[in-house]
Amino acid sequence: MASKTETYEGGCTCRQVRYRMTSRPLFVHCCHCRWCQRETGASFALNAMIEADRVETLKGKVEVIDTPSASGKGQRISRCPSCRVAVWSNYAGAGDAVRFVRVGTLDEPDRMPPDIHIFTSSKQPWVVLPKGTPAVKEFYQLSKMWPKQSLERVAALRAKKK
């Protein structure tokens, strides 16, 4: 079981919204799809997936915006109502149980490098991927890439849903 003593804090630019992750994330994606490029206005999105109950709001309240997604199922982006910075998202596939925390909103984002680069078939040609970090052209099977502890945590989430 992952330690709940390792914490990570972050928030929006204006500091109106502050949060704490109470454990390591399940997995960290660096997504290079065109949708994420458009959504972030950057070359990729860096998201730390973590159980929603392991994200504590320390200050403020987010505004949830429903937006379309490439899957057609949509996503819910939680933003600071003042500076509009996105602090996390929820995607239809994982529902409200898993948050995709925007790593760039962490106080120490360097503590959370990507576990995998996904949708590299559409990455910007000048982005050089680091050696030693898995990279796939599209998506992958969780069971083949995620650590055993993370798979166990996801299984526990699914069991709670039933």
C-alpha cells in the first residue's frame, strides 16, 4: 500500500485555491495529444492521477467547468474562480473517483516526473523524450505499465463503486 505520509502541496497562481495530495499518485502521464496541447496551450499536459479522497482542499473552492474531450465523453476541469488556472480534471472514464492533478500547479513539480509519455505520435517534433521513461504512440494497457500498488489502489476504488 502506498504511504499516505508523503504529501505534495500546490495551488493556483493567485493562491486563492490551495490543495494537498496526501500520497504519491497512482501514475503520472505526460500526454502529447493535440487535444491536450490545445487545452493547455503548451506542448503537452502533465497529469498526476490520484484518488479524489487523497486530495484535500486547504483553501478556497474550485469552479468545475464541463468541457468536451477527444473521447467524446467530456471532462470536468476544476479551476480557480479568480485566476482561472486549472488545478485538476476528472475524466468520464474514471468519474469523480480519480483526479488528474496538473503537475505544474504543485509547489515542487520537479518531485513528480512523468511515468510515461503517451500519444507521442502527435508530439511536437522539437520535443525530445528522455531515455529511460516509457513512451507510446497512443495509449497502453494499465496492467502492463502501472506498479502493482497502483493497480491495487484502482481495484479498491472499483470495489467501492459496487
